[in-house]
Amino acid sequence: MLISAAIASDIGKKEKNSKAISTVAGLIDGIGSLLTAISMLIIPKFKGDLFILFSISSALSALLLSGVAFREVRDLYRLRKKNKKNKDKGSLKAEAKLEAKPTD
């Protein structure tokens, strides 16, 4: 479920067409439901090794989400760097204006 939410939010940021977003969200939801049903069929076969099955599933989810997390952190870093640059430019302009004012 976590992966489907991450994919839907990633697509929502890139696409501006609401019909395309809703179609993709429906497909993601449907595939998630299908995989949940399949996992309910698989779980009884792993009665003793259920912890291992969930561990493998969690590791696979973390691996698949690592690319999305990396992009999000990179974009956040770039945005903060850009905002800091703009803020510094603004403070330099303000300082220049203060220096240009004659003091009586």
C-alpha cells in the first residue's frame, strides 16, 4: 500500500491532466488489490516462515522505494539551495540600498 501511495503522489506531481491521474490511480489501486488477494493465497503455504515472508516483502518494498526517496531528498536539497541563494541575493540588494542612502 505504501508503494502505491508513493507512485500516485509522484505521478500527481508530474501530470496536470486530472483524467490521466485518475486512470493511473485506479490502475495502481486495482493492481494493489490484486496483489493483496494473491498474497492471501500465498500466506497459508508459509505458516512457519511467515516472519521471513514479511521480512522479504519489507526489504523488497524498501528497495523499490529507495529511488523515489532519493529523488525527493535531492529535489528538496535543490529547492532549499535555490531559496537560500535567492534569499542571499535579496539581502545583498537590501544592504546595497542601505549603503546608498545618505545619512544626515
